[in-house]
Amino acid sequence: MRDTLGREITYLRISLTDRCNLRCVYCMPPEGVNKREHREILSLEEMEEIAREAAALGVRKIRLTGGEPLVRRGMLSLCRRLRDIPQLEELTLTTNGVLLPGMAAALKAAGVDRVNISLDTLDPEKYRCVTRTGTLEDTLAGIWAAGEAGLTPLKLNCVLIGGFNDDEIPALAALTAREPLEVRFIELMPIGGAAPFGPEAYLPCEAVLERLPELEPLGETGGVAERFRLPGAVGTVGLIRPLSGCFCGRCDRIRLTADGCLKPCLHSREEIPIRGLHGADLRRALGRAILHKPERHGELSAQVRSEAARDMNQIGG
Ligand code: SAM
Ligand code: SF4
């Protein structure tokens, strides 16, 4: 289905839970989230029903996210049920990777095609600092397990934070030299825990091109990322510029929060509650969300924070 601007909406991102086993400084408060009652969160059956109706409207790709999607109990059975949706072409998930060593093979068997794993630094102390509670070794083990299980091609999401990991741009990009993966540098967005960061933290992706002038543009986009390659590298480097660029014109997605609201745009306050709707009513509500996607999000900068009324762990990125 196309929106009023002619953009074809083929991609649904589902946040399985607000909860997480890490506490990244730019995403969540240190104390985590208030534990919600089970009944406040969509059941896995409700998520499946919404996904089926979305597929009937043209959704071909679903990404599971969070919070941390792997902490949601029963998520493997949801994956299996989503995989049964005939129109679905791709099932992916975004994870911090910590639980992948024990789950990667089961995820592949349940029908997940590939995963994006968040990795902002290669330094164990900095990893602990940015995630507040995490251990770099666990995520590296998760990346390895995902590769072994065939959840590939892997994408590693790295949020650029000025004064924190800009010195690691060459080392992170060098991960693509011998492995067929994509390292994606993402501009920090003024939302969630990042909203009060100082202007120096909001580093534009241009910094990657300045540090690595040898990056060759591939002239193609991978969804919202612009793609590059280091000379002779097997993998690719992606740049995602929500602040210094604008990819709203090619936005193809809608989002579903764990408590049952559709978000036509990540950075808009607008939400459409769809919990309790079924059949034609549900499809109509999904259709409305698609049709009324805003043309673009408002300004985002170190000074102007996102208009989204939720933190990032409640939307899923
Ligand atoms: N827990 C999973 C993970 O970390 O990959 C999935 C959920 S997380 C909210 C999804 C993505 O959003 C991660 O890659 C994370 O780094 C990114 N993210 C969170 N807060 C952000 C912010 N303020 N600016 C840019 N990216 C952010
Ligand atoms: Fe958790 Fe992902 Fe947010 Fe980090 S970015 S706190 S891993 S939801």
C-alpha cells in the first residue's frame, strides 16, 4: 500500500518489549523501565494478528526490536508464526547480541533471516560505560554465534558519539576488511537518554568520510543507509544520517509499540492505538496509519529534540 505521497510501505518494525538487559546511556534511564503488567503489553497472538493484517496491506518485511527482543518470553514461537505468513519475504531482528550465543541457532530454525547487532565500541571499558551493565565479550560472542548460525549478512549498528567513539571509526570500519558484514555508523538522535547530551556528542556521519577518505561510494542505498566500501574490503560501511541528511522521502516503514500503538513516524508524537481491533477494523486502522504518514520528521539537532513522545527503548529504533 502507498501513502498519500506515493511511498510504498512494505516494512513493519515490531517492538516486542520495552525491557532490556542493558542500559545504554543514550537510550534508557539507569534504573531501566517500570515493569509493566503483562496485560498492558500486546500478547504474541495479538502481534501475529496485526502482522497478518499488515502483510495483507503490502508489508513484506518485519523486524523485531525492543527494548531487547530476545528477553521477550515466547519470542521464538512468534518468529515461527510470523514466518508462516505467506506474503512475508524477510524476518529480521535488531539485538544487543548478549543472548545470541544461546539463541542464534534456534532463531535461524524459527525462520529469522538475519540480525543487526549493536556495537558502539571495541574497547571493553568503553563498552561497559556506554551500556552501563554490559560486557563486550558477550556481544562479540553473540556476533560470532550469529555468523555461525547463518543469520547473515550481519549488520553491526554503531551509534556515533563525539568524544566517545569517533577515535574508533577506522577500527570499526576495518571489521569489514575480511568479513562480509556491514558496519553502519548511525548519527546519535536527540531522543531518550541522548536528549540532554551536549552538542559535541552529535557527530555528523561526515566525520566518517573525513577519517576514511579512501571509502568508495557504492552509489546504492541499503534502506536508509548510504553504502561505501574500503578498498579491497569484503564487507561494506553504511552511513545513516537522521540529522545531517533526510531519508524521509524513501521511508518505507511503520512501527508497532509493545503496548499496541502504531507510529507512522519515529520522530512524531502521533500514535494510533490499535489494541482490541480485529479484522476489517484492524486493517482500516493500519491503512489509516500508512496513508497519513507525515511527509518528514521535524528538525532534529543538538538543540531540537525529537517530537516522539517515547524513549527509544519503547519504539525500537
Ligand atoms: N536492544 C536492541 C539493540 O540495542 O540493538 C534493539 C533496540 S535499540 C532501541 C535499536 C537501535 O537503536 C540500536 O542500534 C541502538 O543503538 C539505537 N539507538 C538507541 N538510542 C539511540 C539514539 N538516541 N540515537 C541513535 N540510535 C539509538
Ligand atoms: Fe537496550 Fe538496545 Fe536501548 Fe541499549 S539500545 S538500552 S541494548 S534497547
